[in-house]
Amino acid sequence: MTDGFTGNVFLKTAEGTASFILQHFYSQMPEKDPAIKTFLADLENRLHYTEYPGAILCGVDGIVIKCHSYSTTVEIVSGIKGAINLVESNFLERLKTFLKNP
């Protein structure tokens, strides 16, 4: 957990680093190697912010997902699904218990 500014700096740095690395891999990749293309496509999907479009805001008694200001409809829906998953998995109560008894 972190404050909003530090968290945002970390998030933007991580996104930029992932994008840089993937672009470098793609630029160096042999044109016809399907195994490498499949691997990189899977890696890109796992790292791309559309799959995980927001950050959890802590310090409120509820689930809040803050999405990017430029989020698309698909990304907003992913954020909503993520919030539903957090509610269904009892995330907030588990977090409170953990913070009381680390």
C-alpha cells in the first residue's frame, strides 16, 4: 500500500517499462517465429492496463476502483468486474483482518 502520488508514480513507471520492453522485443523478433509471437502476445495481455484498468483506493470503508481518465468502455467494464470480484471474495474484510493481525 502507498499514498496516491507514490502509487501513481510507481504505476506509470511500471506501465512505461513494460511497454518499452515489449516494443524492444517486438522490434528484435524474427518475423516468422510463432512460438515467440504467442509468448509475447500472452505477456502483453497480462501486462496491459485494459485487463487491470484501475487501482484500489484504500482508506474508505468500501470498494473503490480508480480507473484511468482515458479508459474505454471495455476498461470501465473490466474495472467493474474487478470490483465485483473483490466484493464476492470478501476482500475488504480480509484486508481489515490482515491489517489488525499482520
